[in-house]
Amino acid sequence: MSGAVAIRELESGTRGRGPAFLPADLTPDPHGGLYQGLYKRLRGFILDGVWPAGTRLPSSRALAADLKVSRNTAILAVEQLIADGWAESRSRSGVYVSASPLLVRAVTPAPRASSEPPPFALQRPATDLFPAQIWKQLQARAWAEIEPQRLATADPAGDAGLREIIARLVCAPRGLRCHPDQVLIVPTATAAIDLIGATLLRLGDTALVEAPGRASVRRLFEARGARISSVAVRPGVRGEHALAPVRDARLACIAPAVQYPLCTALDAASRANLIHWARMSGGWIVEDDRDADLWGDETPPTPLAAEDGERVILVGSFNRILFPGLCVAFLIAPAALAERLRAMHAMIGGRASLASQLALGEFIAEGHFARHIRRRRQAYAERRAVLVETLAESGVGLASRSSAGLHLVLDMPGVDAVAARLAVEGLGGCALDGRHLALGLGAMPDLIRAEAPRVAAAILASQSPTNPSAKGDF
């Protein structure tokens, strides 16, 4: 069967099937005549993998209409692809990119390394814990209920239903009473902190950040023209930490429930001092609460925003708890500041997906969120216990400071050498400072149990007497 016949059959017999991707910049090459130029462009998209093997080519009618050439020119170009082996005609089906060995070798990219994170990487999410099937159903239901005009008229501050659900079912159970108008939906916690900086910081203002802490927070405030001052985090006992005194600043960004990266909670004296500073100086506290639900068997601490609703802006996120690609976070603003934040948010943009907001609202309202939190806490407690137990069986008896967070923090000497060995071994983990090693807990328990002895071997090798960086003992 000739290519021309196949093309016409494609157009008459499969009108209901749209062709594969037709590039917007598909214009004929000006050299070699019109049909030869079109042929070269079509062949180029095959070679570049835009149209992989097995892809049905656009019809000659579509090519002619989109490129404003005659239909005969389009047919000649496609027939040339068939003649040269780049495409093949299929009876009563159409014309498809060839699957010949020559073409497969030409367009198949080289194999890439696995994209799966190392077993103890801090950024490795525990995707096995997420109820994906339930989420798929809620997401499909959300899209089915969205009227087209709602996509253009959605409130920049976030869906009113979700804001009410966050105030009633997420914040209130932790002792934080707020009105839905104080809730602002944003894509990420980082976006929320940047919005706060854009609203409150003036050029030259001082912003306090924790050390160690999130580098992204420091960079955001620097980009807003602030002078950065670090406040030292002093690990203590019983999974708590203290803060150095806070003074002379416009705002302080603090994670009191689960400090990142040490995974400890702010002690009572430091909490009281921080609130006293904000009240006396007129400063603002940005409460980074994104990891507060990531506790073990204990109840998370009461938010600072519940103790002072006038000087504390709470930032929370569902991305760490559910899955990173969700892109739904929130902030709780003091009533007097809410309108300023809403106005700034409407100006600089950054909205969360409406469908994701609606699905998340149902996910929380139907009880799936609370069940997921309980399951996640139990799973991470198990994985933490498996890692500590397996390390101990391998000769490394190190105690963790806290049962909170998504990673295990170990206090040890020579941590930089240990982290370097773990990186070489492809195990993940990282040094937090001169004495703390962090090991992610996102992998399944069986994988943790299988790979933990390699971590122990790296620790023991780095702590050997011949290693000059090893100081002290276990």
C-alpha cells in the first residue's frame, strides 16, 4: 500500500483519534524546496525523539492546514519519510514512526542512572505510606466538580472551604483558634516565608535565623534586603533545645516544635523569652511549623501562635506530610496583619492548584489525613527503632536526641569523615555541623535493616585510631 493511500485512510477511517504531539514550531526548512524542507523538519523531530518510535504522525490535512502548505506537499513529505525508512504505513491505521533497529538506535537515549534517592537521603519521601488510591479518587472528584469559570475566579487567598477546614480540623485540635480569614493558602512553606519577608521586611532590617537551620530561609531574607543574624540552637536533654537570647531584630524565623535539622523542640524557658521579646520590641515571630506533625508517640508541642496570636505568624505545609508534589501549604496570620499579607500575596502571586485544594479539603474532612498522620508516626517510629537497633548490633551504640522528624540525628565525633564515606558508598545521610550526623528514614524497614550495617562500617572506619579526624569515642 502506498503512503498516500495510507494517509488518506488515516484521515477517513480514524477521524476520532487525534494525532500525537504536533510541535508548534514545525516549519519547513527553507533549503531544498518546500516539500524537501518539510521532510527534513519531520525527520528532525523523529531523530530528536519528539516523535518516538510507534507514534502516529499528524495527518496530511493537519500538516497542510497548520503549515499553510498544499496537501500534496504534506503527502509528498510523508511518503519520503516512508521511502527512507523513517516511517511506516499500517493498513487502515495510518502512518507511524518506524520501529526499525536503525531508528531505535538513533533516537533511544543512553541509559540513565536510577533516580531513586540513596536509602538514607534526607530528601527521600516515604511514598509507600501515602494512600494514593484514595487521593486519585478525590482528585478526580474535584476536577469533576470544578466549573470552568471557577478556574478564572478562584480566590488568590485559597479555597474558602479548605481555609475553614484548616482552621477547624488542623489548627483547633492543637490549641490554635483562628478565623478562616486568617488562613492564607500558598504552594510551599518556603513561599509563605518569602511572602512574610516581602510584607514585613524593609531594606536593612535585621532578620534572625536559627543556626543550624534551613539555608533557604537565610537566602530568602537576604534577597529581601535584610541583614541576617544567626541565633544559636543549643541542644539539651530530653529532645529539647534552647535558643540564645533574641534581640534587635525586625523578625525571627524559628521552628519551635521540630527544629530543622536537629529534630528537637524548643524548651519552655526559650519559648517564654521569645514571646516576651516579640511583645516588648514589636518584633515578629515566624513560626516554622511544617514538621510539627512528624512526632513519634508523643503529642506535638502547642504552637507559639496559640500562646500569642498577635506577634506570631504560623507557617505550615502538607507537602512534607503527604507528598512533595502536592504543593499546598498555608500560613496563619494575626488578625491585624491578615489583610496586608493577602494584598501582598495577590500582587506577587504563587497560587496552589484549585483541584489539589479541593481534594485536600475532602481528604481532611473525611478523616484520611488524621489516619495518615497516625500511620506515618507509627511507621517512622518503627523505622527509627530498626535503624538504631541494627546500628547497635553492628557495634555502633549511638543514641538519638529526639523521636521527632523525618530523619535520625546522631551525635558523634568526626562526622565530616563519616558523611564523606557514606556519600562514596551511595548511602545518603549528611553532616549537619561538627558533631551531628543525619540519616533519612524514608526507606522501607527491610531496606534500612539491610543497609544499616554498611552505615555502621562507615562510622567505625571513620572513627578508627588511624583517622586524624576521629576524636573521642562512642
